[in-house]
Amino acid sequence: MSFFGKLLNFKKSLEKPFDTLNNIYISKESILHNFDLIQSLLPWKAIFPVLKSNAYWHWIKEIASVLKSRFTPYIVVDSYFEALKIREVNKSDILLIWYTLPSNLKNFDFSFIALTVYDFETLEELSRIGRKVRIHLKIDTWMHRQGIYVEDLMRYLDFIRSAQNITLEWVCTHFADADGTENDYSDFQSWIFKKSIEMIRSSWFNPKYIHSDNSAASLKWFMKDEMTALRLGLSLYWINPLERTDPDFHNWKSLIPALSFKSTLVLKKPLKKWEKVSYNWIFEASEDMTIWIVPVGYYEWLSRKASDKYSYAFWDMPLRILGRVCMNLTVIDISWVDLKVWDEIEVISDEPDKFNSIYELAKVSETITYESCTRLSETIRRTIT
């Protein structure tokens, strides 16, 4: 880092940050506990933490810094931009798991970068560049997204063998329905993947890492497969990706929540009987009540589908949302508890069974926990505790 850069960082360290109305708190202890728990159950597997999409919106540099104390052969991200962010705080190698324009590859530093390859054009460009590069070949086991079909595999293997600068370090796939309660299609995908591994080995390749496991697959089949690595995504942040009706869901109660979201009461107002609240008047007071304004709306990502359905919390007391969720605010009912302006309330709890957990927010928003996490606005301050 240049002298000017060091001076700028020193100046920033002296600045007192503004207080904020909304805060997300992320527990370092919980992140490390969840990592260690999975590793203790899978001691023969290398764990590749997935920090793509800004670490599922938990903040990529902060989570990468937390993981410095753990052995991570690779950290998984979507883009070279994310890889460079991580390398500022963590010197683990980086796996790019998403597409990259072949024209950009000449600008990459392959000393710490490995690529997931889905197409022949990328292989040809890597060969043309001529620098040593490690690749991770993804097999499409009939999920019909990224990856190459098994019937095209030999063409790729022949090219890799002839290219002196390309090393096939691993092979992987992805399950379409690992978080579902029925496993038939996942079993079929696993069968296709094992056939592709046999083809690779019979062609005298010996990949260092073989895996098909995302968090859901690891939680369901961790004792049943022969994979040597896993991609630890959502479960690193404590969220169980399985359906609550799945028989394996409750086997993972030992995961500890890492994220909580707190906001602030900003304005108190009386509401008389028959008066209505917010857009479209979907809530009408059946009695005199006290309402408060909270600076959390669909920009911060509280879905409009949560209107009149979701509740915040003050300790263990529910504070129901009244009427429509607005762009930057919601209205809540606090008629029966004496609170003051600037008091803190809880938007998302770090208790998985609480009425305002991430699971409940996803349910009333008619979506999945992945989306509920990754849509939390970047304007909300994240603090590692």
C-alpha cells in the first residue's frame, strides 16, 4: 500500500462514525462455530466457504477476515472484483464460480485464482494466454444451468491434456433439489456425476477435489457420499436451507445464528378508532391505539408481501406491522407497551424459532431464506460482534 493510502486509512481510523437508525449485527463467534461444527462432522472434506453475493449480504471483507483463523483451501466468489476484495484481508486462494468474459482473462492474477469452466471458449482463451492456471470443471447433471454435459466431457479432457498450462484440479456439480423433501432427482444427479468421475479417472486425470455438496446436500447426505470437498454457503451463516418438514431439518439445531437486524423508533402518533394507515388503507383501527414509525421499508428489503403480516420485536413482545410496507418505513402497533423515541427494536431475530426470525420473514414474503438475506440493503451498517 502506498504512503498516501496508509495516511488515508489512518485518517479514517480517527473519524467517529455517524450513529445509524438501522444496524445489522454479525456474530464472529457464531460464524466460526458453524464452520467448526461442519468441519468436525466432515473431517475428511475440505471446506470452501461461499462468500459470493457479498457473503450472502453479510459483508464479504468482514466475513473473509473472520475466516482467516480457519484453514480454507479456497474461498468461493462470483467475480474477480469480489476476489480482490477478499485478498485485501485474507490470503486464501479464490475460486471464481461464475462466468467471466474470456477477453478479461488476460488481466487476471492466476497465482491465487482458480476458474470454474463451463464452456469451450474459456478453455481456448486460457490456452492462448499461456499462463499456468488451475481450473475446476463443472458437470451439468441435468439441472440445465451452468456446466458441460457428460457426452461432451471427453472433448474437454482431450483439450486440457494437450494444453501445457491448464491443470484440472477438481470436478463438481450442483443439485437442483437438495433442499426438497424428496431425494429421487438428487439421487439421479449423483449417479450421473459419479459416471463423469469414472470417465475422468479412466482418462488418467486425478482431480484433487471432487464435490457436489452445497449446504443443503451436506446437511442431508454428509455421511453417505465420497466427495472430498464441499461448498459451505448458507449454513455458514447459521441458516438451515432444508424445509422444516424435512426429516433432516432438526438434525442441525446446533447451528448458531450469526445475524440480527435492529432498527429505531423515530415517531410516535395516536390513531383513533376507524382511522386508516399507510397506502391503500388495508388497515383500519378497531379501537384507539398508539402507532410508531420505523425506518425500515422495501428499500431496506422488507417485502411488501409482509404488509399487515410480519411483526418486529421488543424483547419477546411482538410489534405488528400495520398496513402497507412503504419504501423506507413501516408503521407498527405499540399501544400496550411504553416505549420512547430512539428506542431500539428488533426487525430480524437471531433466534431461529422466534416469531421474527429470518424463516418467518421468508415465509410471509413468499420466498426463501436465501433471498431474504441477499436483499438486505447495503446501506444498513454491518457490525461484527
